[in-house]
Amino acid sequence: MTPHENDPLVACLAELAAELDRENIPVILGGGLSQYLRGKLDGGRSPRYPFAAPARSTEDLDLFLSPPLIVDAGKIYGLRRALAAQGYSVRPEARNFQFEKNISLYGQPRTVKVDLLAAPPAGEDVAKVTIKRPRIKPKGAEDIHAYLADESEGIELGKIPVPPALLSTSLTLKNAVLFIPSVFNFLILKLHAFGDSKNDEKKDLGRHHAWDIFAAVAGMAEADWAAARVHLASHAARPYLLKAAAIRAAEFSSATALGLLRLRDNEAYKRERALYDGYLELVIQDLAELYKPGS
């Protein structure tokens, strides 16, 4: 099997997962690597889309911290120890919520970056954290915090455990410490990300986020649809989900909407445009269905 560009990052994730297991700290992996791993899970595919959209390469490990985790100073310090044990140091330009280390890949230097993001706590737990947007940390904690991502409020709904063997055949874990978000949560995050980057040249005008949305919808299995229905039923009125739905309606509701124009200008899409164009309307319909109350 031909190695994928993400494979060295998976190896780094396996090493970090072993450290997280020692501390019993569960995290949810987001970003492009979560989609890469999702594609390796044997979850079945819908015959509606007879193709597998290729995973994007990435250099980041996006780790989402759940509300119970971000309020626990002891666990957050444990996360800091796990990162230090694997040689990650603070990135000066994003102190204490981004960490990095240098590795050698085929004799060439490469930087692996870890981003810490946190779902917002609710109720009485709000009093247990200090928030100075965009930073959040448990009260009393020093030298580590996370980026507060309001759009990840439902990140634990429908999360999927990552089998250790998927990362490395030699990896064994005592605790369930690594998950990926449901496809519906991934779409929520990506819709928000597209809304933030669609006019930003430095962020590729959101083209890669549009591609991720297309690829995620095309890869959904029936279990993903079922999880989406449960999520929507319980959080339909929450602001983060209403915003995602509004971005979907404004930017991904027709072939001439900005999101679809950005998608068709994405390099991965252009390589198979003749194929993908035949399924564009289905993706538009499925996105609308996913965000329809009572669907």
C-alpha cells in the first residue's frame, strides 16, 4: 500500500495517545486527520455516492477538549505533561494552546503542530473556568489553556472511538482516550470554518473547507445519518447549530452559491470534476436534509 502524507502524523498521534492513556485523558480529534482516520474505519458507505473522496494532507493534530475536561485543572496539567513527554513545546505565536515539535521525515525536517480547542462548559461548570476570549482554562491552571470553540458545543454527541490498532498495530490502551467527531459535528465545524474564511485569501477563501464538507457528505453511512438526527433533535435551537444551518442555507443551497463555487475551484475537486459534478445536486440535497428539523 502506498504511504499517505498523513501517515507520519498518525504515528505521532499514536505516540501521544499512549501518553494520554497513562494520564487517562480522553480527547476528540478534529480536522483533516479525523476524516483520514474515518475513511479507514469499516463503517460502510452509502451506494448513493460510488466513490471515496481522497483525504487532505495535514500537519496539525486538532484536539478538542470536552466540557468535563476543560474544567478539570488536574486533567489539563496531565495533558500538558503528556505533550511535554512527547517533546512538544509551546508555539510562541500562540502561547499555551498550540504546541509543536520537529521531526525528520525521509531525511527532511517537518513540524507537527498540536492545537488545543475546547467546547464551552455549561451551567454551574462555567464558574470553574477562566475565559479571556479566545482562551479558556480551568481556574487556577497556568501555562496551558485552549482555544474556545463555541461551534463545538455538541462535540461529544455521537463521537466515535478510534481503535488503537488503526493508529499502530503495536499500540494497546487501557482507557478510551481517542475519539473522532460524528460526521454531523464535523460538518458543523466545517460550516463555521467556511463562514469565517470564505473571503480570506490567507485561508484559501475557504476552498478546503468546502471540499471537506463535500467529502464528508459523500462518505456518510446510515449510522451517520441516524446520529445526525439525534443531534439535531436535541440541539436544534442552540445558537451554534442555528448558525451552521444559516451558513448552509446561504452558501451551499445551490450550484451557484458561494460555497459550491469555492468547492469547484478546489484542486482536489478539479482533478475529478467530471465525476463529482454528477453528484453535486445530491450533496446539495443531502446537506439541506441534514439541517431540516424533524428529518
